[in-house]
Amino acid sequence: MEMSALRVLVVDDNPIITRKLCMMMDQIGYRVVMTAADGKEAILAYKECLPDVVTMDITMPVLDGIEATRIIKRAYPDANIVMVTSHGQEKMVLDALKAGAKGYVLKPFQPQKVFEVIEKACKRVVLQDKLSAKLDHDHAPSEATESADAASDASGEAR
Amino acid sequence: MGIRLKILLAFVLCFGVMAGIGLYFLQRSVNESYGAIEGAEVVANMGRVEQSLEASAVSLKNQTKDWAIWNEMYRYALDPDPNWVVENIGDDALAPADISMVMVFDLNGRLLNINTEKTNGVNLKILTPQITPYLNHIRSNLREAQCGIIRIDAGLMLTCWSGIFPSDATGAPVGTVLMGRLFDSKRLTIMREQTKLPFELSVQAQMPGGVQAWPTPLSPGLVGSGGFWAVSTPEVYHLFYPVQDILKQNVGLISLDMPRSVQQQGLMLYQQVRRQLGWTALFMTVVLGLVLDFILIRRLRRFAKQIDVLEEHSTWKTHIDIGGQDELGVVAKNFNTLLDLVHSQVEGLRESVEAKEGAIKLIQATQAQLIESEKLAQLRQGRVSNLLDNSGQGFLSFGRDRVIDPEVSRACQTMLACSPAGHDAAQVLFGDDPVKADLFHEIILAVRAEPDTDIRDSMLSLLPAEIQRGEILLNAEYKALEDDRFMVVLTDITEERRLHVMLQRERSRLELIVAAVSDTRNFFASVEAFREFLARGLPHRLDADVAADVLAKTLYREIHTYKGVLSQFGFIHTPARLHEIETQLTGSDRPTRESIAEIVSPSVLQARFNADLAVLTEALGPDFLENGERFVLSGEQAEQLEKMALKLLQGKAVDSASPEVRRLLNAMVTLRNMVLKDVLTGFDGVLRQAARRVEKNVAPIDVVGGEDIWIDPRQYKAFLHALGHVFRNAVVHGIESPDERRATGKNEAGKVVCRLALEKNRIRLSIADDGAGIDLDALRQRAVAVGICTDDDVRRMSDGEAIRLIFRDKLSVRDTVTELSGRGVGLAAVLAETQKLGGEVEVITSSGKGTEFLFDLPLQQCAASEVLFFRHHRLNKDAGLVMRSIIGKTRAYFESEYQIEVADAYAGGGALESLNLLDMTAVIGLGGGVDLRVAFSFQESLVDAVYERMTAGFNDAPEDVGKHREAAIGEVLNTVLGHCTIDLQHLDRHGISMTPPIILGRGQAILSENGAVFHTQELNTPRGRLAISLVGSREIFVTNLDSTK
């Protein structure tokens, strides 16, 4: 397991999009820990797996993405949530950003754009990973494996 | 007053007090002692006096005693012998004994003898009545010899008496002997000499007043009780001793004046002492003064003098020296200490003053520095301003209050055509667009409230990047600064944009050309339609007698529609001009017919249109437009047609049920279809012409309904042509002359109203005028006159049957035949054509009110063409906008994502009962101000295509395929609409919401409920068909259909 693998929660009511996003995450090198198909599921899923980043659709049954974002952010102010949606209106984007989203990708999306937005939203976490990676690397390279495991445990706890 | 004097005075005072007290006590003691002495003297003196008297008394008593116990006396007493008396106690015996008197009494108290001395030869007179009480007293007190004083005429006499006793002195007295000594002046004088006291014995004298009893009386004696009185003056004591006789009566007074020499002495002593004290005091004072002067005053003076020195030399650094270890010395020492203290304080103050002066200098220096720095800062600011001003970009900033700061780069002025400093940012940047200003405000607030910089950036990116200011187009960049401040960087991109626009124009030209060539059928239809509009539609509108604002609205709608369509085909100048007109129409507050005509200016519009067409003729040759409609078939369609034709030629049947074939055939007929409403509206020209000819006034034709009734004009051609007769008749026969109309209280302009309705695929058309109605009697007569019917027939006919006579050939109420009417052929043709179509016609007339023709025609099934979409000029512009936006975005989406070309479309709509769906349909609701449901209905093959592309790269398990196919088309609709909402967001400031997609499968339909209306556009793609339907409430689509209800 790579240490820099960001843990992602994918939320979309469309199974194809969900599938696509999962594939994309694999390609990039992130790890999808859970998926959800509506706002309520998203909140529960977040609580359960506490991912590093969430991709959130807006139009979903039961509870829409903006409301779900708001609720998650209230409970976990550090949550990194990125909207992946077809809603292009500026009003909607503003609402999402106000609710606490860190970025916005318009469908249909390019993998590169998604990657950029996610990286930007999670730079803190990414940096942390990079830092710990570097530290471990600087330590005795022979013990790389051991310290890698140890550090990953530590950063896993820290997350 | 000098201290010396004070001290001396103090001394004197003390001394005085002391002396006073001493003297007082001295005086008292002197008084006491001398008083005592004096007292003793007084007593002594008085005693002496008394003593002398006592002594005299004693001697007399002795004498008496002697005589008392004298035997001779005894015998005499018993036997008085007068000779004895003369011998022994005769007058001569008296003098040697110093006796003044002798008396002898016998036992019985009888006087035996009395002898007295002689004064100047005169015997003393004793025997007076006065002495009787004495004698009595004497007689009773005979026990032993007693003495006492008696008072006789000559004065006081000392008397002694005794009883005469035998010589042994026992037994009872036999008689009494009495002797007396008179205190006469001679004797008193002797006594005085003896006692050496000048006392007086006065008879019967009273004591003067003011006397006081002497405290120490003498012991009682024979003379008195012992007590005596005194009154004193400072020099003399006046003493008084009351003399008592034997009867204890006061008979006389011994008075003695005693000079108080002791007293005087004492006084003198006292005075002497006093004097001595005085002199002593004086002496001591002088001495004291001198001593003080020496010991104290001089030093004090030196002290003072040394202090004077201070004043002279004005320096604190000095010391007093006066020597001595005493209090003065201590004072001097303390004073020195004080001087030192003051000196050091003064020094300290001086230092602090110096320090303060130093500080002031420092402050001044700093101030000077500050001024320097300020100048420098200003200089720098000037340089920075210079840089900014010459950068050619507009820089402005604002803070919490959104008021633009005064530091603005010069370019802002030219860019914003105003001086932005001090104004509200939203006003300056978006003054003319309240929606943008609102958004601006909201975003700024949101950014302020957001701590995360990334989110801030995202929010800022939502602000409008372009601002149009008159001719100038500006690019705006927004940055959030510290302290809730923002900066806007404006760049003039007008030129850039112009170039861009030019490029676009070029592209458009090419597009226009390409569109003209590739989509000729639709292209030419548009051209034709617009030409028609310019030639007939627009002038008609402008001529029409409607209110200016209604006209403006109507024109706006039409122009907006044409603009959309023409720009779709890449027309360049015309849409621009149309847009201008649009803007002006919406901008004018109170339009008038004239102003509208000016705005619209058909000639200008025509010129522009020609300009655009010129592009084509230039590129494609002059023949291009002339040749009119071309029909372009896609390769596939051509192939299909070929196949079909071949089949037909070969005598094989063509499967007209096959959707492909149907599609093709429909495509063939598509173009010609028209909206019935427009067709009927076209008859306005006929009305006008007729009205002009017969000099009547007719209002523009009113066509209600029919916007959603599509017909193939060719099918209805004959009917429509015949319909002209109805209109002409209405004008010529129906509507009265203006005078007649006025007389009956009608509007001068006659009105013809067409009503269209579609009921279960049958067209109901009503053409009504408000003229005089058909004169049925005249009609009947005419019919008889012409020979169509008999009298009887006409009499038997009901009104309803009678009216049908108008449809007979050769029947005309008019006598004359004119171009327009009279042949009587017109209405007959109408009936014929109607019946040919399979329809029916009915006429209703009301005398004086008007006539109505009611047609009931079947609707010939046809497919309407997309290109006529724009003729839905009574469609709510929003629905039209929505549809156009959807079509545009769908095209873009399919082409970019799936490389599937979207071409051809036909439109249909109206109050259909149900929307027939293709194989799979996705439905999404749009909320907010749009309030429509959008259904994308896919053909199976298109669903396959979409699903394939979407799931490219991952293998679906067979059980997931169905679900994923649904998900795929749902996603297509979702994405397309999501993009559309960007175009539509101005319809609702709160944003347009979207519901998640619902998927309907084969066999399902969307039924018309509660008057829902559909509008459908079918798009064709190489992979299959897609039908886009807008499902909404009736009000959104149609305005006049139910106006009769």
C-alpha cells in the first residue's frame, strides 16, 4: 500500500459516474474507500470511513449534495469535499462553496481536471504524506520498510 | 520685636510673677506675724489696763478685808461709835489709803457711817437714790469680800465690800463695810502713768459703731466680762472695754487708742522689700540681656547675616557656621542639611530640565525625519502611481464598505468612463446590470466570510470576468487582499474582442455558407420565412391598429425568434440588427407607433439581410438564392431513398410502417408545413384589400389559437384559397360602412375574428365578423328570384336551412358583379372544398350583430419541421429559450463527448393527449423560474451508443447492464441540463434547481394531466433518434387557446 494513496469517498446517484470516478481514482493512484448514492448515505459513509477527500454530486435523491456538504462540514470542519456535477450555474457554485466545498468540477469532466481540483483541495493532507515519506526516506534506507510501516500506522492514526 | 526683647520680656514676666507671688506671701506672713504681735500687744495693753484696775481693786479689797476683820470694826458694827469713826475711818484716814469712801452698815443694813474724800473741800456725794440697787446687791452678797464698780454722780467708783466678821472670820457677818475708790481724773492719770497707756475711762459711754469683738478676750475680772471691742484703722487700734458694775450693767467704757506701730513697721518692711526686688529685677534684666546678647543673639545675627550672603550671591552651595553644640548649633546644622538638600534638588531639576530639552530636540529631530520620510513616501507613491497609470491597466481597490479607494490608476477613468474613486464598486462596475451587481455583492460577502484561501479563489472565479462599458470591453481580474480588501485589475480587451469577433464573423460567414450549402432545406425555409416577414409580416404589424406597447411586445417576440434562427444559421448582420432592435424595443419606456417604426426600420433590416445574403451570392454565385429551396438529404437518407426508389421501381413494396421509411417520408414533407394560425393571419392582406376597395374600415384580423396546429399547406391549398371568399364576403357584405356602423353605435372599424381549436384531431375554425349579419329574408327572396328554390320551399325553410343558401352557386345578394364578389361562386367553392377535405361548415348569423362561419376539418397528420419552430411566435419566449438552449447543448454534448453528430429535427406539440415515447426516456424537472420537465426519449440504438461510450474501459457484469443503461441516459440528460441552467440562470435569481433523473422504459408514456402541454423536438443522429420534450402546464405554452371560455 502506497503511503501517498489518498482515501476517497465517491458520492453520486448515477452508478456509471460512480464507476467512472472509481476507475479514475485508481488510475491517479488514490484509493476509493467507499461510495454512496445519495446525500444521507454520504453522511453516514463519511462518518464511517473518514476519508481524506469526497467527490460529491449535487442532484441526488433523498438529500442533495450541497446540503450533505453542509452537514458533513459542520461535523467535520476539516473535511475536503469536491463537487463533481453538471450544475454549471454560478449561483449553484457559490452555494456549494459557501456550504464548504473546496473545489468544483463540471461534468463531463477530464481526469486531469479532477486530479487538479482534488490535489488542490487536499494539499494539506498530500503535503503531510509527502513530508512523512521524505522523513522516512531520509532515515536509514535499509530500514525503509520498517519505518514506512510504522509511519503509515502513525499517519493513519493521525488521520 | 527682637528675640532679645522677647526673652527679656519673658524673663521680666516670670520674675514679676515670681516676685508677685513672693511678695504676696511675704505680705501675708508679715501681716500674720505682726498681726499676732499686735494682737498680743492689744491684749497685753488691755490686760494692763484691766490689771491696773484689778490691782486697784485688789488693794481696795485687801483694805476692805483688813477692815472687815478689824476687831474695832467688829465692835463698831455691833456698837457704833461715832468717835471711833472719826478717829479711825474718818476723812483723814481715807487719803492715805487712797480711798474715796467708806461705808459701814450694821447687821440690819443700816448705815452706820459714811466717810468720803473731799475734792476742793467738797465731800463726794454718794448717797443718792442711784446706789440703792447697789446697796441691795451688796447686802445680799456678803459672804466674802467682793469688788465691783458702781456708778455715782461723780463717776465710776471701785467698790469693795465685805461682811464684818470677827477676826477669826467665822460666824455670821455682823455688818458690812464698804469701801470705794473713785476713778477720778487724778487717779486715772496716775493709772495712766503706771500703765503707760493713754486709756480713758468714760462713764456711760457707748461703743461706737463698727466695732468688733476681740477674738481673744481677757479673763473676766471685776471690771468687766473680759471681752472688749476694737475697731482699727491702719494706724490705730481703737479699743473699747465696757465696764460693768456690780449689777452687771454697763456703766462705762474704757477706751484705748493703740497706735499700730508694728503694723506700720511691717508695712515699711514690705515696701522696702518690694523696692529691693524691683531694683534687683532691673539689674538682673540688664545682666540677662547682656548675657543673652553674648551667648545667643550674636550667633543668631551671624546666622541671619550668613543667609543674606546667600541672597547676594544667589547660590545654594553654601554653609552656615555659627559654632556651638547647642540647639542653635543643631538648627544651623539642619539648615546646612536643608541647604544641601535644596542644592541637590536644584541640581536635579536642572538636570531634568536639560534632559527634557534634550528630549524636545530629539522630538524635533524625529519630526523632521518624519517629514522627510513622508516626502519620500509621497515620492514613492508618485512613482508607483506612475507605474500603475502607465501600465494601461485599470487598478482599483475597495474595502469593507465597497467604496473604491482614491488610489486608482488613471486608466480606470477611460475604461469606466467615470472617476471611480469614492463610488460604490458594484455601482461602478455593474451599474447597469442589477443581477450582476447582486451576484458581485453576494460573492464578496461570501469571500469575506471564508477563511480558506482555496475556496476564496474558487468563489472569486465566479465573478464576471468581462465588463462591457459602452464601446469598451474590459477583462476583470479580482483578488482578495488582507483586511477584507479587494483589488480589481481591468484590462481593455476591446480590440482583442473585436479581432475575436471579426474572426468569429469570418467563421460565421463560412458557417453561413456551409449552412446554406449543407442544410439547404432548412436554410432556405428560414430565408423564405424571413423574407416573408420583411415583405408582409412586418409592414402588416406596423400598419395594424394596435396599442403601441402591444405592438412592441409582439414585434419583440417575432424578432427574437428570427434572431435565434438566423444566428443559428450563421447569419451575421441580420441577427445583430435584430438584437439592436430587440434591445431598443425593450429599452423604450413609452413606445409610440412612430418610435417603434423608427426602431424597427424595415428598410435598414432589409439592407442588413441583403448584406448577409450578399455573402452567399458572393461565395456561391448569384444563382444560389434564386434557385430556392433545395433539399439536402444526408448520405444515409439519400441511400435509403435510393433503396426505396429502387424497390419501388422493381415493383417491390416499400414498408411504409418501418420507422426509417416513415422518417424519410416525413422528412420529405417536413418543410412545407405551416402553423395554421399563421396561415389564417395571412388573410389579413385579403381583408385589407377588400376593405380598401369598398371603402370600409376593417381592423386587422384577429386569429385566436392555432399556434400548435400544423398543416401541410398543399393539402389545404384549395380550401385556403376558397377561404379567401369568406373573408372578402365578410368585408363586402357583412361589415357595414363606417357611417352605418357609427349610427348603430359600433366601432367604425369592423372586426373579423378567427378562432382555431384542435379537438381530437379535428380542426375547428371559426371566422366571425361583427357586421350586420346576413339578411335572411333578402336571401330567401334572392333564392326564389334566381330560381334555386320555390316560394314554398323558402317559406318552409328554417332559418338554419335558409342560411345554407349562401353556399349555392349563382346566388348573390348583390346585383352587380365585381371583381370581388357577385359571382356567387365564392362561398359555394368554400363549401365544396370543405367537403372535399372531409369537413363541414356551419353558418350562424345574427341580424345587426354579425356572421360566423364554423368549420370542422380533420387534421391531416403531418410532422412539423423544426425549422418552423421559430414560427411559434406566440410561444412563451422562455419555453422557446429553454428548448433552444437544450438543443444547442445537446448538440454540443453529443458532438464533443461521443462524436455523434446531431442533425435534423422536427417539432411537434400542442395539446396532445399523451406524449408517445421512444424506447427509453429520462425525465428531469427544472425548478425555479423555469418550472418545466424535460424528457429525453431515446431510441434503443442511441441508448446503446451512449452506454457503450460511457462504460468504455470497464466491464459490466450482465446483471448491471440494464441498470447502467438507465444510468447512462440519465447522466446525459443531467449533464446537458446542468449546462443549460447556466444559460437560463437569469430566469431565477436563486438559481434553477434540478431533480434527479427518472427513467421510463418501453411502453410507458407521459400522459397529459391537468392540461399539461408538450412541446417536442426530435433530433436525429446517425446512431438513432432522440426526442426532447418539454412538459409543462398549459399556461407556459399557450396564451389564447381558451380565451373564449
